[in-house]
Amino acid sequence: MSAFEEMFGDYLNAYKNTSQYKDDSMLDIALRKPEFEKNLDEMWAIYSRGCTQQIIEYNKGVEQIKSAGFKVYRNSAGKHKIVIPK
């Protein structure tokens, strides 16, 4: 890895910790909430059918949503609900 790639990677990692990035992520998720819920539903269904590797991507998606400040709920049917905590 070159020095530029390393420096750019450090810059992006630092940017992900800023409040602007978190606010932009929260706004993006809030505006596209049905899409995010559908994607989580689909990933959970794939995992439930026996593809255990899908749980890794599912957990990444849930963590992305939670890191933006939302809560993620899943019912027994595998349907997801994204909620802004009060």
C-alpha cells in the first residue's frame, strides 16, 4: 500500500467519526427507511433458508443503522422495523 492510499484511508476513517457524517447517515437512512427495512428482511430470509454466510452481511447492515442512532427491531416472522429512539 502506498503512502497516499494509507493517508487517504486514515482520512476516511477520521471522517466517519465526525458528526456531519453521522448526521448525513441518519438523514439517508430516515429518507430511505422502507428500502433499508426491505433489505434487512431479504438478508434475514436468505440466512433463515440456510445460507449461514449471509449473517455477516446482515450484521454489517444492522450495525450501520445502529451506528447512525436508530434502533432495529425484528419480529418472529423476520420483518424489520427501524425506529428513531426518543
